[in-house]
Amino acid sequence: MGRADIEKEVTKFQPHIVMTGHSGSTPAHPACLLVLEAARSACPDTLAVYGGVYPTYHAKDILSRHSFVDAIVRGEGEAVALDLVRAVADGAPLDGVKGLSFRSAENEFRENAPALVISDLNLWRVGWELIEDWDLYQCFGLGRAAIVQFSRGCPHRCSYCGQYQFWSKWRYREPKAVAAEIAWLHRQHGVNFVDLADENPTSSKRLWREFLQAMADENVPVRLFATIRATDIVRDADLLALMKKAGMICVLMGIETTDAETLVSIRKGSTVREDQKAVELLREHGILSMLGHIVGFEEERFADYARAIRQVSIYDPDLVNAMYVTPHRWSDWAAENGERKVIQKDHAKWDYRNQLLASRHLSAKAIFWLVKLMELVVHARPRALWRILFHKDRELRAHLRWCFRFSFRVWRAEVTEFVRRPPDERTTLTLAEWFGRARGEAK
Ligand code: SF4
């Protein structure tokens, strides 16, 4: 919705509170600000509340810079949002709402104590009834799609990650209930594709097996997509047949890099051997593999890119998602790399698909073309092309074709955008300054 439409809707509804949250992070920030500014201008007395990962760690900056934001829900939002609404309804002071930062009547920044995380996710439900038009949500060429959480959080501690600290600890929903909900989404709303939004759904092998079994028992033609660590694919090799039966069609594995030393330095906890083995195992069981590869952890040289392209090709994935390192203010990696130069100042582009940090050894232009070359080389290898054309599984062949069509459109659009608006490489802004630490602000 554009600003005028938001203003129109808010004027019609006259809400006491407007809340915007987002499941993503930094790139959604400009859109969230636009929504809240439009809401405030349409309804000056409304309480404008912002929540999500990015505002949690930038609460003070946001409240001091944007007068149209009144309060920020920090951390996991559901329970805090409910407490906030109760306080507003009762006319109680906001000081009592744990997990809230807000601007006081005296225009001062207030930060309440953190809220406890929800201990039992089963007591909370998803407001599926809020979706008005299911046809707006489609993915993977399978028609209607939904994003479902089986679990939250992650027990691992990758140095660049923005997730494990936000969710605090790994928690899960009852496996059978999640499977029943997915089956209900299919029967009730015609959902055919479910993306598991979990950071790490396989944290417990026992619960993961229960979920897969429950999905297989539901026997609905819903296809699943999940992000799973390569180490867990190897660990759970005995579950892959069940995973296929449960409907898993594609697994994204964030291998991040093919350099063994970098894997250690970012605390990934996997090895290049396991990454390659995971691709092989998925293929043996008729599940597509998508590798997430990230450049920029180190200031790589030309030879590093050449090795990465060669290595990813040897892994032989079905798809590759080539990304750029995207630092988060609260991550250890950002603290360790504060001197790196920021070349992209548009928050909307902090989405892993744009280069944000300069490298001493190669220009942004050279890095961009090397990344695009990696995508091209990996996807256009004879073996990859053969699978698109002649994969023996008709369903997988159709998905591969769909993915290639859309990937190519993205590839072309990103090239056009880069040529038209390349990043500003003359910058002297450091990452520490970008995140405000140079001004003595808290991490
Ligand atoms: S495994 Fe994934 S979610 Fe867990 S800490 Fe590492 S990057 Fe984050």
C-alpha cells in the first residue's frame, strides 16, 4: 500500500493504536517508518508502535529521530503487545509494560526492563483470519503459500547471526499441532506450499522426526521448504526418506563459505566435507538443495572468488543463493569489523542481496560481477542444465524450471539496477559510525 492508501484506511478506522512489526530486519525499516508516519498524519492521537528485530536493537535511535514513533516493542512481540494494549485500555502508565521502550510525556527516552520470552508457544495461535486475500501469497509455482513457525531460536552461535540473540532460546510448538495446522491451511485455504520460518527446525532430532511423521500422517499434498544446517542433514540422514514423504521439496543450507578457515572464524560449526555430503544426501532422497553462499566475511581477493566458484560447482547444488555479508549492530561480527567501510546507505538494501561493505582488494564493481558470475556458472553447468531439461522426477523438474525462470529475472533486474545505481565507493563512513557506536551509543 502506498502512503495515500494507508492514510485513507487509518482515517476510516480511527484506531487508538497502530502497530507495525516485521518478521525481517533492516530492509523493512523504511517501509515501517512510512506506515507509522502515514498513520500518525491521518490520525494524530493514535499511539504508534513499532516492533521487530531491527527496532529492538535501535530503539533509542528510532525514538529520538522519529517523533511519529511513540513506543517500541523489544524482543518477541506477542505478549508485550498484549500487555501494552491492556495498559492503554486501562489508562495505566506504560512504565509497567515489560519489554517496551517509549518516549515519555516529558519527551524522554524510557526503557523498561526486558520481558520474559514466551515459555509455551502452544498457548498462542496464529491469526490466520487476518489474511483477507490468500491469492496475494504465492510461492514456488505452487499457488497459495504460507509461512509457518514450528520453532523459534537457535542453539548455535554463528558470529554474524542476528537471530539467536533475539529469540533468546530455542522453543518449539507441538509437532502434531503444527502438522494439523498445515493440513488445515491446505483444506481450508488451499495452501499448497509452506515455508518453515524457523531459524533451526532440526535443533531436536526427536521433535523434528515427530513433526515429519505427523506431516506424513496428515497425507496432504503440501510441499515444504526449510532452512536446515548441512550438519543436521548429515546427522539426520536416516530421516531423509521420511522428510521426502512429509512433503519436503527443497532445503536451503547456509554454507556461507567454502573456505575452511572462515568457517571456523565465523563459528559456523560445519565443515566443507559436511556441506558437500549434505547436497549428495538430499539428491539421493529426491529433495532439491539450495546453497546460501555469502561473500565479504573476509576481504577476499580475486583468487578467493575463483576458488569459491569452483568449490560451489563441485558441491553440485540444484540452486545457489549468492549473498553479501550483512552486519547487524548486535552481532559479534559487526563489533569485530567496525573499521570496514559502508558503501550502501539505503536501509532497504540491507537485505543480503546488495554489497554493503567495501573491500580493500577489489572494487564493488569487480565483486558484483564475480558474484553474478558465480550465479551464472553454477546454474548453467551442463549437469545443472541437464537436470532442468531432463530430471527424471516430473515434479522436481517443474520446480527447477520455475526457480530458474524467476532466478534469471532477479539476476537481470539486479544487473540493471547495479548498472543504473552503483554503490558509492568514495565513502569514508565506517561500520562503527554507521551503527552509531562512534557517538558512544550502546551496542
Ligand atoms: S545456525 Fe543459523 S540461526 Fe543458528 S546461529 Fe547460525 S546462522 Fe544463526
